[in-house]
Amino acid sequence: MKKMAPILTIAIYLGTAGTASAIDASKLYAEKCVPCHGPKGEGTPTGPAQKGNPFITKGKPAEVKKVIMEGRAGKDKKYPNIPVDMPKGLV
């Protein structure tokens, strides 16, 4: 289960969309999410940690999916101290 922790966000999206397998989610995370969120979801200076993040672990899947699909920028950013916006349409 610990190996799957970094792809939790993508897995939530895929679970609601029903369009890809866990292998696809892992590849998608590596390509689109690792640069900002880190290979283990630990976070970087350009993206917050996903691992242990209450928004992901306790949040509603629909809200997590919305952030993945629509991104976050400007006043909607949850972490205004992070200089990079969450881009939209990652999946």
C-alpha cells in the first residue's frame, strides 16, 4: 500500500472516471505529478505533499477530481506560498 500512496490522487480520479488501470495511473503520476509533488508524494518547493495531506486522505473524491481536472490558480490556490499554480487538465 505504501508504494501506491503517491498515486492516490490519480487513483481517485480514475476510480470515478473508470477509464484506466492502476498501471496507467502510476505512469500518469510519474509523467505529470512527480515534477511538483515528488516521486513519493512528499512534496517539493513547487508542489505540496500529497502523502498524508488531509485534502486527499479525508477529502471528498469529487473535490480532489475537480482540482486534478481544473487546477488551482490565483485566489483559489490552497498554498499561496507555493509559486507555481496547479495546472488544469492533467488527465
